[in-house]
Amino acid sequence: MMRNRTAAVWLAGVLAMECAFGAGAAPAVILGESETETARETAGSGEKDAIALSQGAAQEGSTAAISGEKADETERASSDGESDGAGPMNAAAEGITAEEAVRQARALYSKMKHYAELTDNENFAYCFETAMDADTLQNQMKSVSQAEVETKDLTGHEDVCFLDPTKDKTQSPYYFGVGLTDYEVEKDGSVQWYSVLVRIAKYKDGWKAAALPEGNFFSGKYPEGYEAALGSGRNAVDLYPYLALRFSEKGVFDGAFYSLVNMAWQNTDGSLGLALWLANGQEGTKWCDSIDLVLTDGTKQVASVNTPVQQAVEGGQSMLVTVNIPATNVKTGTDKWSSLSVSSNLLYQ
């Protein structure tokens, strides 16, 4: 069972979190999502408790010591002037792989956390490709410091490159989008996780973090119904807009079977579509039969139904599955959502 979930979103830079509804996010460098959940199974039933989803505003946190690596001053000195005006390297032309980008993103973020803990403004700022004003720098350091607080006891890692310029030249010949997820699976099957999205590029003097551009990196990866609703101005919300792991077919929490309702949208006929992320980190196949759903917009109940899932998930496999709520079960019609939350109860064997 999964219950008592709380989620919080930390924003880097000067980004003020807009509603997760609508078009892509405003520019930012890093954003993290944390989730803590307590989970247990009811013997023989395969049911899960209702899950309450929430999003939190930016928070300040104390720093914590971590193992990190200081910038190599010799390397920096020898490369001074080489990267000025040169820009990032073309990944495809230089033979830079997605696997290398994932490793470097993890290493770069570790450095950020180390420098943030030391309040080392100079070395922290050197992790980014462009200069930041003092306020932005401090906001970034607070965000990264909070991430260290959230991840210090999380020993599992699942990283994914969701944007690889060496494979898709239409996106960017330079920048990789990498999702870093740290997690811990408890003995009772509960999962705690923290996810960070980083956009990076390689320069002659090392890898640098870059600002997130206008628009959405996940465009083209979302379910067709969600993108159509978003583009048409209908109700559409991504509850975890920076969780890259759900777009990987092999992204799982080792030892846990995990489900997450992470998108909801309204179709032209008034019915609702929801994207359900299923991640089987256990041995054997899980058969997901149906799911109880309760959607609430503020104090108004949007819908409360049980709807079929009918999906088998093999061990080590993850996927996004679309489930539907008929228009006749939508109590608010096509009224605009302001603060949608979703509770779910997945029935599986």
C-alpha cells in the first residue's frame, strides 16, 4: 500500500513557480522534486491506500556536509581564455555520449552541493555556463543546499538522459537534459525519492549547468491526449513536471512496485485522461487490474470513480499508461481547474 505522500518542489534561480498547468515552465537552471511515502501491502488483496498529492513552494533548508570534489585550479588556469566566446561543444561532432553526460551531470551536481555547503560562491558559480547576479546565486545555493538535506540518506540512484542531442539534432547540438533521482526503499516497501532536472553542456574547461529554455523538454514524450489538451487550452496539468524518470522504460526503484498518477487532462468530449506511471522494481510480473481515483480541485470534487487499467508490468520495467474517466462521471463539467489534486488506489496482483 502507498499512503501519506507529501511532495515538495524546489525552484532554482529566480523562477517563481507558476501553476503546473499551461505551457512550458519559465527559464530556470535546476528544479528538484522530493516525495516521501509510507507503503505497505494488504495480505492477499493487492490494494493500495489512497494517495494524497500536494505541491509545495520554495523552502529554505540548512546545509549538510557531503563528499565533494573541489575545482581543479590547475586545469582551470590552463584553460582560461579557451572557452571564452567559444561556447559549448557540439556533442555529436565531438563524440560525447549520453552515458557520459549522465555521469558528468551527477558529478557536477555533487560539486554544487559541496560548494553550497561550504558557501563557496566562486566555485559554485563556476559550475554554471553564465554569470549570475548575487540574488540568483544565493537562491541557487539555497535550492541545492535543500536538495542535500533531502538526499543525504538516499542511497539508491536512477539517472536518465531524456534529451540526447547526439540522437536528435532538432533539439540541440550541445545540451543534454538529465534527470537525477535518488531514492531509498524501506523494508516495508515504502519509497522515499528526490528528483532533480539538470541541463548541461561540455565546454573546453569542463561541464557546465545551463538555464532551462522556454518551452518544455518533455514535448513529444507526453501522451498525445495531454499535449492536444494543452495546445487547445483545455484543462491539462502535469503534477510532476520535472520528473524525467517516468519517460524511461527501465526506470524503477529497485525492490519496490510503484505507481504514480502524474498527469491529468480533459478531452474534447468532456471526459478525462490520466497518465499513470507504473514502475516494477521487483521480481515477477505485476498485473494491474483497475484503479480507484478521486480528483479534487480545491474544495470541489471533480470525479470519484474506479476505472480499468488492464496492464501487465514485468520486473525491471516501467511505463506510462493512460486511464480514462467518462464525461458522465465528471462533476464539474469543463470548468477550469485551479489546484487539482489526485488520490488513487491501484488494484493489482
